Amino acid sequence: MSPDGALPRDTTERVAHVPVADTLSPADRYQELFVAVQRGRVFEDSKSFVDCVPRQSPKRILETYRAEHGQPGFELAAFVHAHFHEERTPQNHYVSDPGQSLKQHIDGLWPVLTREPREHPANGSLLPLPQAYVVPGGRFRELYYWDSYFTMLGLAESGRHDLLSTMADNFAWLIEHYGHVPNGNRSYYLSRSQPPVFALMIGLFERHRLCQALRYLPHLRREHDWWMDGADALRPGEAHRHCVRLEDGSLLNRYWDDRDTPREESFREDEATAAQSGRPATEVYRDLRAAAASGWDFSARWCDRTDTLSSIRTTAILPVDLNSLLYKLESKIARLSALGGRSDVAADFAARARERQAAMDRWLWDAQRQHYVDYDWRHGRASTRLTAATTTPLFVGAAAPAQAAAVAATVRDRLLVQGGVATSEDESGQQWDRPNGWAPLQWLAIHGFARNGEEGLAREIASRWLHTVGSLYQRECKLVEKYVLVHEPDGAHGGGGGEYPLQDGFGWTNGVSRRLLHEDHAHPAHRARAGTRD
């Protein structure tokens, strides 16, 4: 798309060969067969079936199931394996050669994690993309939205500008064709997005001189339209999709999913959670889906109680990190519009950004606790929980100097631990809480503090995180999705909790760690070697 709303000629030519996607999700496509497979536990992981590739027409498979399933001797598992190909997660993940450095390991992983459009199977849930892309790894065999920004940080430092460019085309293409970037390029992810980081990606492209950022202005505006759908008609106290109008007339956003059924990739887990809640199942499903859209799936920050996921109320929460990223999006649109000669649009979006910042200061800043918080708009109260999301306003430039200094003091006192910045203060058993630490949260904290004059704290977090990653790499020859930030005597360990086993790979850990190694040439993690000990 161009600033006047038309697709750029070169983009149109590049994506002309992309096949038409089947946007029906597996639940919609296979109906009672889908339910039978998931409830019947044909696969150990609920995600396995929704990622299966049909061996013939999905319509024909469903017709055959309806004709055969009531017959004597019918075996569901045998039927499924006869009609679908399972894409298995490799049992033996990529392991570095002994003696290879951490940086060499990461650089060598990019080809392993790269997927090509020609590899897209027909009639499955995978949404075709026009260009090559990088996946996280493990059971995550598709492109993920917010993961990709953090992965791109490392691609840039590895000199893989080719992949940065193709991934830029992919995200622009998704916005052009679906109006937003889905959670991932699967049909069952189309009803939601993830943290809106396309504006951050464009900043990365600019810094590395890959393209003119102005060409992506229409995509930014279309993404903003999707997030703000229905906002103009809201009165105080009303909500629609992602938007909530508060009592003072200010507007903030929440996470949302357009469907209120169990997540197809976690069908059994969601049915079990809803059954424990005592609430209408559709409400619970929507809140579980909205938490998946947040990227923090799952955390006590979305729940009334830390000991049960069934108390989840994500759609009642106005998250500080989401609104920070939308502030960044509005600010980026304002800047690019000014560069493109659209002073009227620039003024409009600059005003939107200022209004959002003022709303964040009123509703998401806790002056007594001295940190940013989430706000429960249904109960009319700020959350009392401290999470690493409190650093996001600093990262996007929405914090005043006094606020940034206060957040730094709070994080140093309450969230800084041996291995980096703790995800939260809660030990809920969910993976986005203690004791786990995550690469994207380290990055937001490090560069949020560095941007606001807290360079010492930024360096300390980066150093601790690299020690964590390097320690496990040296012992186990790999990088993983998340880490326990309090080390055992034998070194760092991979994190636990959540709905699935710890995943190897791993895209955003590779990306953030590769960039931090570039920023600190003297860190001992440079000397870490696979399969050795200090």
C-alpha cells in the first residue's frame, strides 16, 4: 500500500503467486470430527491435530467420517492417522557442535528455523505467506507476531538482512489481506492478534537502512484501525472489541479475541478450565483467548486469584504494555505522516498519542507504588500486582523522567534477580510468572532503562541475562524458550509451568541474546562453548 492507500507496485508483484488461503479453522472445517479427536485424546498435545495436514479434501474426509464412525469396529485414532499427516516435533533438537561459541550457535540456527513458502502444504491450517520467515522452534512451526520482532534483532546482528526484508514483506502482506497481523500464520489464529510491534519492526528496518519506512505507513494505519474498531461510538463505561471508554472519556485498549470457543490448539485445556470456573464457559474461553493474544499465556496478572487459572478475566484488564505499544504506533504514524506531507494526519495522530499518554498517566500510573500497573476497568481499580510490563512505557518513550526513575528503583528493589528481570512477583505455576524469565521482557527493560538515563541498571540486567543464557548453553548446547532466573548450583535451567513442555530453539532468545552480545563485546558469555564447563 502507498500513502494514498494503493498497494505499491513492487509489493503487488511479489505477492501475486501466493495461493488463496483456506481461512476456515480446523474446528469449523471438521466440526464433530474435530471435537471427537480432541476429546478422545488421539494426540497428546491439542495442537497436534490442528496442525495436521489432510491427505485428501477436508470435505471428503468429513463426509467419510460421518459415513463410517457409527459402524462396528470403527477406530477413531486409526481413521485420523489414515486421513491426516501429523507434523511431529523433532525429538532431537538442534544441538551445537562441541566447542562452538554462543554467537556461532545462534548464527547457525537461522537456517534451521527458516521456512519457505514452497513448504506450505495444501488444505492445512497453515496460512501461506509470500516470503521466507523464521519460526520460534519446537512445537511452534509457524510465524508468530510479537516473537518476530525480538527474533529480528538477532537477524540484524547476524547480517541476515535478507530475512529481515522478507519478513517485512510478510507482515505487510498479512495486514493487506487480513486487516491485522494474526497471532500466527494459522487459520485458528485469525481471530486475534498479538502485541502490536510492527511499528517497532519498521524502526529496526530504518536503523539498518533496509527500506523507506514511509512505504509502510498505510499498513500502520490499517493496523491501528483494526485495534480501534468501534472506539468513536463508545460512551463512558462502554467497551467494544479492543476498546474501552473510561468514565472521564479517555480511551484505552484491552486484549480481545473475536471468538468465544475453546482455543483449538488448547481445546482440552480450555474445556477443563471453563468447567472449574463457575462462570459461563463462553466468558472463560474469551478471556483465555485474550490472554493468548497478549503473549502472556498465562499469568496471574490476568486472574483474580493466583492459584487458579479459572479466575481469569483478561478482557476486564487494560494492560500497560499494550497501551504503550499503541502509543508507539500512534507516534510512528504521526512522524511518518509528517514526512509524507500529510500534516493533517500527523496532527491527528500526535494528538491521539498525547491523549493516550495522558490516559496512561491517570489510569496506569500508581504514584503510591511508584510503578506502572494494569487497570481493571470492570471493578474500577488498579491492579496491585507488579510485573515486568511496567518497563514498557519507558521503552516507547511515554514515561516522564520522574516516572522512569521511580520504575527503575522499583524494579531494582523487587524484580531484579540473579538471572535478570523477573516476570512478576507471583509464583502461580503459570509460565509468565516467577521463577521464569523471558527474553522479550529483558529487552524491553534493558532498552527502556537505557533510554531514560538508567544505563547502569540496563547493563546489569543485560549482563545477568547473558550469564543465564550462556550458562545453560555451555551445559546443554542449546537455547530455550524461557529460563529459571534463580540458578541452581550446577548453573541456569530452562523454565517450566504452562500448558506444554519447555521448547528448544528458540527464536526470541536467539534474537535478544545475539543483539546483547553485540552490545557487550567483553561479556564472559562470548567465551561460553557448547558442551564445556567453567
